[in-house]
Amino acid sequence: MTTDHSLLAEGLTLGYKDRTVIDSLDLAVPPGRITAIVGANACGKSTLLRSMSRLLAPRGGRVLLDGEQVHRIPPKRLARTLGLLPQSPVAPEGITVGDLVGRGRHPHHGVLSRWRREDDEAVAAALDATRTADLADRPVDELSGGQRQRVWIAMVLAQRTDLLLLDEPTTFLDVSHQIEVLDLLTDLNRSLGTTIVLVLHDLNLAARYADHLIALASGGLHAAGPPDQVLTPAMVQAVFGLRSEVITDPTSGRPLMLPLGRHHAPAPAD
Amino acid sequence: MTPAAPPAAPDTGRRRTGRGRPLWLLAALGALLALAFASVAVGSREVPWSALAAAFGGPVDGFDQAAVAKRVPRTLLAVLAGAALGLSGAVMQGVTRNPLADPGILGVNTGASLAVVTGIAFFGLTSATGFVWAAITGAGATALFVYAVGSLGRGGATPLKLALAGAATSAALASFISAVVLPRNDIAGGVRSWQVGGVGGGTFESVSQVLPFLLAGTVICLLSARGLDLLALGDELAAGLGARVAAARAAASLGAVVLCGAATAVTGPIAFVGLVVPHAFRLLAGGGHRWLLPLSALGGAALLTAADVAGRIAARPGEVDVGIVTALIGAPFFIHIVRRRKVRAL
Amino acid sequence: MSTSTVEAVIRGRRHRARRRRTVIAVLTALIALAFAAALMAGRTFYPPGDVLGVVLGQDVPGASFTVGRLRLPRAVLAVAVGACFGLGGVTFQTMLRNPLASPDIIGISSGAGAAATFAIVALSLGGAAVSAFAITAGLAVAVLIYLLSFKDGIAGTRLILVGIGVAAMLDSVTAHLLDRAAEWDLQEAMRWLTGSLNGAAWGDVLPVLAALLVAAPVLLHRSGELSLLRLGDDTASALGVRVDRTRFAAIVAAVGLIAFATAAAGPVAFVAFLSGPIAARIVGRDGSLFVPAALVGALLVLAADLCAQFLFEARYPVGVVTGVLGAPYLVYLIVRTNRAGGSL
């Protein structure tokens, strides 16, 4: 679990039928760290994530996992190393939590293999880590939004991958659940060394939890690096078109972005 | 989220078509008259020009003249039924805010059929008025049912849920129709020929029996035009603008169901007219329901008459029933709409 | 990770597996019972001993013909056709993530029906030729719907709606053909269209069995991956499923099953649609539904045929019974799915 994998994009160009969304992007994901990707709506964050996990074939360039092109790796083998939690996953009606989390073990099952003790343990560990063990027999569609998101994360955890990609895992959650999910991911990273890449909308949460921050704009990389280097008023203006001020958050020591609308003035300099 | 979005382009499009709409009305009326004439002049039997006099009160003493004389009530029925279906479709699309709403797709036709078939089989219905009432009852009950089922759950009556509820209900009701008709050899023939959807049996008598219903339905629908414009904005916005949402919706639906039921009672189920015509006019002429409703009525009349003429020419000396022609035109159009729209928007 | 959680997980899994095994065993037993009843019952009642003798190939006077040539092929056909419809239906519903996405509704049955009606009415064909037409048309319509709804990939919603449109068109063609038909052809066409096991002979049964033997293993082999498709294309892909390939194989297999079954018995109403949801209710939604749905389908057709033959004064074709009984359940299902905010 603590093996370091290298995941990088070289000259990556992505698009859908008539639009190019990402153009010649070069990107390296630091192994064993938490990386957050931020950017304006429709700037390509989800597209990038999907292409890194083989869901979208690149128009140009390539994505390399440990030197191998991701799109050439057989899907099941890839799924044992790299896990993805997409946006808005669909829970089939009536499925129980235990069964859904169990689906995460699929990449480890061959054509004829049966369920083993190791699988049960993976599922149990995932349930414990997300504190959903007592929900194991409940149908997923009866759970609240926060509980459901934790269950999906448990499924991805049961996959036991060294890399974990999450597409907007906190977008529809209220603030306490957002923090819960992010704390959980931090635990995972600290205890098992899992490389985590997540797309986040909230700049401040991204700055607080990520070790490495990537800002996308206009189909390309605007900035990449530690949060205190990347999160600056200049970046916020360029990527979001927003006036802002950046101070240091006293609780975490990380940068904190204060948006300035038309009705607010910057704090007087002292 | 880029700063300073470009200013919105001035809305010249709307003003342009605004001037065009009366022209479209005239064009549709003109087309209808031409088609009506064609319907009398042309048919599955070739007649010489002299026989046409029979249509306008001339002598009816040969086969040719008789054939022409029969075409007049048939044309009249096609015009009236087509107008009713076009208008009903436009109203239903407005009420359900659903581009795929059409009496046929929503299973309303099958409901009307089941009611009429049940009436014939078990209650000895024979009069046209009886058929009409049965058809309206069946149409109304089915419409209510399909709408209720389709609007349960998340998102209300989305096009997909409504279409599926309609298709499933239609299939279910069709089974019931089979169950009623199969063991009854006595009524099977008559029922079947009614079911295909034809204007061929049109007589002045059947038209006159259905006319009051058609008039009532038309009046109600045309009066709902303003309410439909407001409903198009969504229930909450409409209420905020002062519309009585439930009442407006109920009144419009009543008009649509009466029209659809009345038309179906005489011609049997004819699908797709109510779907194709409003869409075509929305694309061509735009505008609110005050224009769309009359245009749809005229367009529906023209379409059904044209389909009838086509059906009579295409398979001389026999004929292809108008319900099949409309389905053959309408289904590809339906599929085209489905393909054009982004799936999310549906 | 606590041992109690592991134990709870194991317990849950074993419980689900046990429930599945029990249900499958019960369904199989019920099918056997219905099968036996179908062989024994009729205008002449044959005791189990005679029936067993015929099945084993002995020559039992009287029974050999009635049971061996009439009832046995009919019962076997019922089971085979039911299994085909059940499997095909549940595959479509799983892939399109929608319980209402049944071949009945999205046009394949309509295509087979129109072709069969054409063959009977316009070409005055019968028997195997009609079946051939029906199969070809069913497959062609499936391809057509697939192509028409393909736009940057397949969206379930679009497929369903296109299917409904195509079905409406084909149904009207069928209606037109029926209207023009001569009395004799009409009867036969209508009987075909309602779904009937009348006059079943071994010649009808064998193609269906062959289709089952070929397609069923394909589906069962991929049942794990197909279940994962219910989690959404992205999630399934992320778990290592080759989505397009799996879906394609499944569609081909399912359409094949449906086409062959429809060719043999006509479109028996609602069996394809109902088998999956019924199986889901009794087995629970956790495991793969394929085997239970096949069994439910077989049981439905067998039981419905028994009812259709003996329960009423008139002898109805099996499609009428499944239609009339299926309709309220269909409606109930829509209501329930919609209300639960399900994927409709």
C-alpha cells in the first residue's frame, strides 16, 4: 500500500466531439500526497480526471502510470492500482450497503474466483474506516446524502488501490459532511500512503487539505505547487475572474482566500 | 465565470417572426383549402372533371359522381378531426411542458379505444354519440392516469417518465382490448376496422353528431391560450405572475381530452398529428400560444387531409388508412426530435 | 478493522447467498410441478405413471400420442420460451438501468410482429418461414434502434424513446396489414400476435432450445460485469469492466433470445418485462438476477398456459392471460418505482 506510483500526463489534449477542453497539458501527480484540482466551471477538471483513469481516450498526448500508457493497460489490472469515484454515481434500487461496498472487490476477482476471506476483510475495513459498519444491511437509497457519500467512498476503499481519484466528492454535502469526508481521505493518506487526487469546488478547503494544488484555466495548467505558492490573488483573478485577498488561516497555517465582491473593500493596510 | 460576458444580442429574431405570423396563418389556410379541393377531386378512383360537379350539388347518377359525393363528408371529417388532433396536441404539449406529448404516445388513444370496445361488447353501444361519450371518458381517464403515474417521484412529469408511463399503459390497455375482442367474433370485424384509424366512413350524420363536442373543445382550448403561455414558465413562476395554475391546467386538459376523444370516437385512433404539427409551427413561426393554437388546428387539418389524399393515391384502387400514413410520417419525426435534443434536456 | 465487522460482513453475505439458493430451489420445484401438471391435465387425464413412461421413451398406449406429441413439446416450449423472455428482458432492464425498458415496449416485439403479419397475410406463408421472417425483423429492428439512438455513445433514455417511436410506427404497419387481411389469414395472424403455444411441435422447440444453449452461457458468464453496469458506466469502468464490449455482447445475446422465442410463440405479452422485477422482489436486489429471472419467466409462461387452457370456459392463447394479469402489475410497478424515486 505504500508503494509509490508515478502518474503523469504528457502533452495531453482532450475534447469531446467538436470542442477541445484540455490542450497539451503536462502534469505530474506527486506520489503519496493529496492533490487537489481547482478551476472554474467547465474548465476541464472532471475531463482531466476521467482521462487519467482511462474513462476518456485522449486526442493527443498520453497519461502514464508507472511509465505505462494508462489506455493500454487492461481495465481490471488498472482498477487494482487506481480507483475512481465519479461524480453522481448511481445506486441501483434496493441495493444494500454491504453489497455495494462488496462490488468494489470486482477487480480482484477473475472469471472463476470465489469470494475469499481477504475480500470480506477488505469490505469490513472499508466499512470501519468510513464508520458505516452499522449501516451494512440498510438499502443505500434510504440513507442521507452524507451517509450515501461515505458508502460510495467505502466501495472505492474496498478496492484497495494505491491511487485514488475522486471527482467532486463533496459538492452536494453540507459543511459538516464535507469536512468528514476530507478528514477521512486525510486519514487514508497518512496511514496507508494512498495517493489522492480530488477535484474540489471550494478553494479554501482545497488549500487546507491538499499538499499539492493544481489550478486549471483555459484548457491548460495555470499553476501547480504547494497551496501557499499557488493560492494568490493573481491566480484567483486569472482563473475565476474574481478580486480577492489571501491571508493565512490561523487554524491551519494554510492560505485562506477572501473574495471581494462589489460591496466589499480590501482590509486597510496597517 | 470569465469576467464581463459579452452583451446579449438584440432580439430581432422574435420581432421578425412576429410580422410573419399572420402570413403563416394565411398560408396554412390556403394550403388547407387547396388540399380540401384535392381531396374531393382526387381519390382511389379516377374520375373525370365533369363528375366534380356532383360535389357542389350537381347530379349524382353515375358511379363517378357517387364517388365524388362520398368524398365531401370524408374531406370534412378529415379537416375537422385533423384540426381537433392538432389543437389537442398543442395544448397537451403546453400543459405537460413536454415536447413529446401526443395523445397517441400517452396512450390516450388506446384508452379511448378500450372504452369504445367495452361499450360495444358489453353495453351494446351503437350510436355515434354513444361512441363519443365513451371515447371521451376513456381518453380522460387514461390521460389522468398516465399523468398521475408519470409525475410521481423525482422531477415530476419528465418527458421520459411520461412517455414510458404512456407506452406501458398503452400496452396494458391493448391487452385488455385483446381480451375483450378475441372471444367475440361478432364484433371483431367492426372493432378492428375502427381501430386502424380512418376517415373513410365519414358521413354527414356522423360528423354532425360529433360537431358539438368538437366546437366545445375548440372553444375551451382557444380560451386557454394565455394560461398556457404562463404555465410554460413553470408552476411556481406562473403562480407568481397571477395565474391560477391548477384551474388553468384542468381547463386546458379538459379541452384537449374532449377534442381527442371526439375525434377518436369517429375516426378511431390516429397518432402523431398532435405531435408533428405543433412542433413544426413552433420552429417555423415561434410565438406564444395565441398563434400556435390556431396554427396547429389549421396545420393539423391540412396534414390529415394530405395524409388521406396520399393514402388514397398511393395504393390505387385500394387505399392506405390515414392512421398508417401519419404514423409513417410521424414516427421518424418523433425520432428526429429525440435525437436533436440533448438527453439531459429531455 | 474489528473482527465483529468482518463477521457481520460474512454473515450478511452468507445470508444473502442462502436466500438466493432457497428461492432458486423453490422456483425449480414449482416449475417441475407445473410441468407435470401440464403433462397430466387435459381432456383426458393421464396418471403420473403413464406420463413418466412416455417421458422415458416407452410406448404407453393412448398416452404416447397425446402426452408425447402434443403436451410434452408444448410444455417444453413453454419453459424454453419463458426462460428466453425472462433472460432477455432482465438483460435489457439491467443494461438500460430501467425496469420499464423491456423489449415489449421498445420495439423489438413490434418489429417481429409486423414481419410475421406480413409473412402470414401478404405472402401466405406459414410455420418456419414466418418464424424466419420474425427473427430477421426482430434483429433488424434492434440494430435500427441502436443506430438511431447512437449519438456520441448510447444514452439509455434516448434508446428507450427511439424504441417507443419505432414501435408505434411498426404497430401501425401491422394494423394496416391486418385490416387488409383475408378472414383465414387474419385469424392466424391475430393468434400469432397475441402469443400462443397452440400447435407446438418439436420443430418449434428445437431452435429455441438451441438459442438458449448458445446465448445463456454468454450472459451468465458476464453476469457479474452486467450487474456492475447498474452502478453507472463510469463506476463500472472504474472497477475494471469493459463497458462497450460487455454491453454489446449482452445486447446481441438478449436480442437473439427474444427474437427466437418470439418467432416460436409470438410476443407473449409482458413476460420479458415482468420476470426481472418479480425475480428482484423475491431474491433481493443484491446478486445477479439472471438465473432467477429465467426461472420466473419459465414459470410464468407454464402457469399462464395452464390457466389459459383450463381455467375459463373459452380456451385463450397464453398471451391474453399474461397480458391481462401483467397489466395491473405493470402499473403497480411503475407507481412503486416512481414513488421510490427510482431510476425511471
